[in-house]
Amino acid sequence: IIIGGEDVDFVPDIFDEKLANKKYDILENRLKNMFKNIKDIEVDYKYCGTFASTLDNLGFIGEDTKHNNLWYNLGYGANGILFAILGGMMLSKLYHGEKDKDMRLFKVDRFDN
């Protein structure tokens, strides 16, 4: 079982171990409350990380502007799974020589002005 959440605003170069442990405890208790009939739930691994986001909260999907054989499918924030699915569909079309009209929304170079 993977559980996550309890996000907090991130400040660069700061790691608050006490806050992280508090959030881990909240998540573990939430998990145990969801599965009350399982008495021996143990946590094997705890991890905290950061979310990155673009100015428009959309990922980058498509061809590199300088390298023909380099394609990107980079999803950001809490929508990474959504972008992975969309990107997989769009890049599959690209591989077969088609271009998805919606790929323009995710252009890799859209902030290069």
C-alpha cells in the first residue's frame, strides 16, 4: 500500500525532520483507520519530496526543439499521473508519424520567449 498527502509549502534548503515525522504519523494513522481489520500494519519506507510546477501548471510533452530524437513527457505537481497518461498517448501518436493537436498545450519551449 502506498499512501501520501499532508503536503506543506516548501521553502528551498529547509528540511524539518520534526514536521516530516508528524506528517508520517498522520498518514500512518489514517491508513490504519482505513483498514481497521488489519492489526499488524507496518511501515517499510517513508519518503518526503517536493513538487515542481510550471507557470501554467501544465507539464512538458513533445519534441526537443534542438534534438530530433529527444522527446519529453514531464508532468508536474500532483497531476503527474494524468500527464504520464496523456503524454504516453501523444508520444505514441508522434512515434507513428501523427501529431496530436493538443500537444501544442504542452510545448517544451513555451516559456523560452
